[in-house]
Amino acid sequence: MIRDSALAVSGLLTERLGGPSVKPYQPAGLWKEMRNDAYEQDQGADLYRRSLYVYRKRSVPPPGLNAFDAPDRETSCVRRQRTNTPLKALVTLNDPTYVEAARALAQRLLTESVSAAASSKVRIARAFRLTLARDPKPPEIDALLRLLHRQQALYAQNNDAAVKLLSIGESPRNERLDIAEHAAWTVVANVLLNMDEFLSKE
Amino acid sequence: MTNEILLTRRALFGQSARGIGAIALASLMQPESVRAAALRSGKGGALGGPHFAPRAKRVIYLFQSGGPSQMELFDYKPSLEKVHGSELPDSIRQGQRVTAMTAEQSSFPCVSSIFRFAQHGACGRWISELLPHTAGIVDKICVIKTVNTEAINHDPAITYINTGSQQPGKASLGSWLSYGIGSESQNLPAYVVLISQGTGRPGGQPLFSRLWSNGFLPSRHQGVKFRSSSDPVLYLSNPPGLDGATRRATLDALSELNQLKAQTFADPEIETRIAQYEMAYRMQTSVPQLMDLRDEPEYIFDRYGPNSRQPGTYAANCLLARRLAESGVRFIQLFHRGWDQHGDLPKALSGQCSDVDQPSAALVRDLEERGMLDDTLIVWGGEFGRTVYCQGELTADNYGRDHHGRCFSIWLAGGGIRGGIDYGQTDDYCYNIVENPVHIHDLNATILHCLGIDHRRLTYRFQGLDERLTGVEEARVIERLVN
């Protein structure tokens, strides 16, 4: 659900129904160290299909889903776990799946349905609508604006870092966007995709 | 339209949270808030402390995956020389079920070990020439020769000894400890797993994540695999282009947003979330520091052997195990693959032993020098042993052995275990137990005992049953092993 939501709000989600399983991003060597066979990652639209379609190897479950207590398919699951661990935080902060989703979400905020000249506040409001289905409160806007301004200054000074961040994930980025601006918003989107309110079903 | 509905529902919740809803919610969440506090303090086992004074505070389990041959390593059988090449008598086999790999063999010739044994230490224990370094610590270890299991194949056997059941789905030993007596570290998980590949049989039996699974226990008790690659814990590193200072800034913003929510909803689970993000941040520093062996002096690498400089080897993992123990990790489990010598045993087993002999002994000595052996229990062993009869062709210098669960050898050290003793006797064929059997449930009960836990009282209610590691049949603590 969390991965699906991140893909959906970022606009990356492939909505096709049915078909064979897909193999999205996974850290290199995970299968190898446990059982000597190689994981061949898919490309293109198959990277962004719902987690329902993700290939399951029971002995080495998909790490991002495993961290979030996806049932292991070893035994029937009568009750889903409700837990909260630092490993989950690492997944949604650093897994390329979520970093790419943040980049795509940032791109959406910078291009879609708001005018190019729209203020940062308007974009943050749009981001809240997309991720949390509500409007932000003034202190929430303030917190994100402070982060945005910090990152805008940082990436304006350091275009290399911006390019590195924007190069994560296989979907192409919109090259018409200003690199520093896009990277700064990617960092803001990374925060939004990690808010408790985004991760929890209330 | 969906958004509108959500918004309304959330708005409603937001308002009621300020009134009677807040009180109801807060009391519903009480156990979680206790948990949040426990997480922050880094402790918090379900038992609230051990049942009695523990001898060991932590365990390092050196798991030898595949089934090391007891006849080649610890269970010296000069009696086999006389029957070498002759058929295994029916009186010994007693209709024992054998695996599909040898069930079709027309002949079951006994094999005497090709390796020499000698007596070592003050205790005078016989140890194989394959384990010269282990021979140097014989007075510190206790060898159990009569561990036994019903399982005869890897998957059920390794699941059995690690989780107390041949069927998947139960909680592993390390998860039970994390659940029962909690963690001593605020920067690291309570249960860490390290994996290495054996040179004796590359591409040997696979491992499964269920071996360190939490099963029915809450998933924060699952073993966390530390890897030798650039990211020792999955997704530990910040993405390229996002530096440490930026990560701090994002977590500050995130914490501010989550705090605002927590103030509105009085939901302690949000506090837990904030605490876990901070723990993740601390791990980003503490884990790489821990995995970086460059601060170890030269003599330590010499002691653990040349492989200890190469990340991902058993030797490097032994050194890491010591560092994890020093950092307060409760249960550190190494898995070394490749102990499955169906064929080419003499060569393959030599490889396996040279992988693990020196580092295992070094770990015992290293812990002793640091004054940590007394409260660190070390377990060395696999999921079963091997058959006295040959699998495949028996030649002058080559043979193989199939799986054997009726008796196998493991050793224990530190953590209250009496050094220099043997426990249990097998028959002249090293096939059946003659005296003092130790079922794997008994072994697990004894491990828990060393940690101050009564295995009958470490339970978890799941699907109407009080589950426990040692299962339903009565398991015994082997008191004689413990000081």
C-alpha cells in the first residue's frame, strides 16, 4: 500500500491489470548471498506496477515490502502486523523506489496544473492535496518552506549534487526544469512521502 | 470526490480529538505509548527482566549451515577403523529412514575418518587435525556429542533448530530473546545476522530469511542482516546528491510536521515513528563505524587470520561479531554456508574447516581477553550431522557422507558453560546415542537458561496457543553443562 501510494501520487504508477510478475529495484546481490541465483531487474513500465504484481521469492522476500511486514507467503496470514521500526524509515527515506517517486512528485508540482509562476506556498498546498488529501496548516507550510529555501540555496551552489539526486531511478526527468529547483523540491517531496500521516492509514 | 470525503472524515477526527475522542484514543493507545517509551530507552523485553540471574547477557551463534561431519571433527571413533568398508549392520541402522539421495544405494559401507585425531589441553579431548586452532581452546569449550533432531533434510532441519519447529512460521531463537529480554543498544538492533560463503562447497544449500524471522512475534524482533557490501544495512546510505547535513534538515522538518500531528491527535504511535526515524539516523552513523575494521590493531587481524581483512568472510564476520557484542547487541548469528559434504568430503571439509577454525578460536580468545567471555555464550554447530556410511563411491582417498540427525556434535563456550567437558556418548558407529541425548529443544532450553530464562515461561499467545521456542514436548535444561 505504501509503495503503491508513493507511485500513485508521484504519477509513476503503471495502472495495467494482470500479467506476469514484475521485478522492481532491489539492492544488488541479495539473492546471490542466500542461494546463488541472480536477480534480473525489469525495466520501464514494469518498475512501477502495483506491489501486488511484485515477484516473490519466499526464501529472499522483496526487501522493501519485507521491511513493512508483507506476509511472507510461508504460512497463511490471519492478522497483519502493526509495527514501527528504523528499517522502515530507511526504506522510505533511501530506497530508489521512493527517491524516484519524490523526484516525480516534485516534477508534478513544478509542471502540473499550477502556473510556472505559482508561489512555493501554492505548490506546497498542491503537494498536501496529492499526498494527504487536505490543505496544509501555516506552521506546516513554514517548516517545508524553510527546508525548500535551504535546499534551493544548496543545490544552486552545487549542481553536481542536484544532478546525482535527480538521476536516481530509470524514469526520464523533465530536462526543461531548473536542476537546482527540481532537486530542492525532490527533497521536500521526500519529506512528504515520509510523514506519519502519509504512511499510516487512519 | 474521494478527497472531499477523506477531508471531511479527517476534519471530524481532528475536532473530536480535542474532546472526548482524545481521551479514548489515548487510553486505547496506552500499550503503544509504553512501547514508545521502551524504544526510547532501548530496553523493554516482554518479561520485564530475566526469570533468574543470567550467566550470559548475549549470544554469538556460529551457525555452520549444511551439517558438519561429527566423525571428522569432534566425535573420535577409532572403532570405525576395524569396520571400514564393511556394511552398516541392520542392528545399528534399525530401519532408520535415510534421505532420497542414498535410499537407492545397494550398499552402505562404513567409513572411518581419513583425518587423524590427537588429544589436546588439560582435559585431553580428542580433536581432529582439521581444527588445530580449536584444539588450542579445548579447555574453554564444552562439546556435546549427542545433539539430535528428527529432521533429515536441510530445509526442515535448519528451520527446526532455529525456530523450534520443522514447519515454517515460528519465531527464531534470536527473535525470542529480543522479545523476551529486549535490547541493550540504542543504536543497533537486538538481533543481527551475518552471512558468509563456504569454500568447501560453493553454491551449497541456500539460506532462508525465515531462519531469523520473527514469526508470530512483532516484526521489530526479526534479525537484521548486516551485509558486507557498501550498504551494510539495506537502504542505510542516503541517496547520492543528498548529504548528511541535508538528511538532518529533512528529519528536522519531518519531525516538526509529525509533532504537529501528534499534538493534534495525541497518538503515541506518531511519537514512536519520530523515535524510529531518529534511530535510523543514528544507525546511519553507528553501523558504518561498527563495520569499518580499520581501527583494529594488526595483532587482531593476525589472530583472526588473513581472511579477516576481507569483508564478507567468516573470519571478518567473527571479528564483527565481537564488535557487535561490545556494542550491546543481544543475539549475533553468523551463518556459514557449505557444510554439506555428500561427496569429495576430504577436500571440501578441509576447506570448510580452514574457513572457520582459526576465526572461531580467535573469537573465544578475544572475548576472554576483554573480560567478555563470562557473559557471552558462544554456540558452534549446524542443523544435523553426517552418516557413518558412504554416499557415492568409497575409494582409498575419497568418500562422501549423507545427512544424519540421530547424533551430531556442537560446542558451547563462555556464558556460564563449563569448559573442558564432553557431554553424551554415541555408539561405536557414531550412529546412535548410547548416553545422555540432547534433543535440539534441550539445547535451546539450555541456551535460554544461560540467559536467565525459563523456557517454559517465555511464551506468546498466537492463534489460541501459548507458543514457545521449545515446543510442546517436554524439553530439559542440561544443568551439568552450566557452572
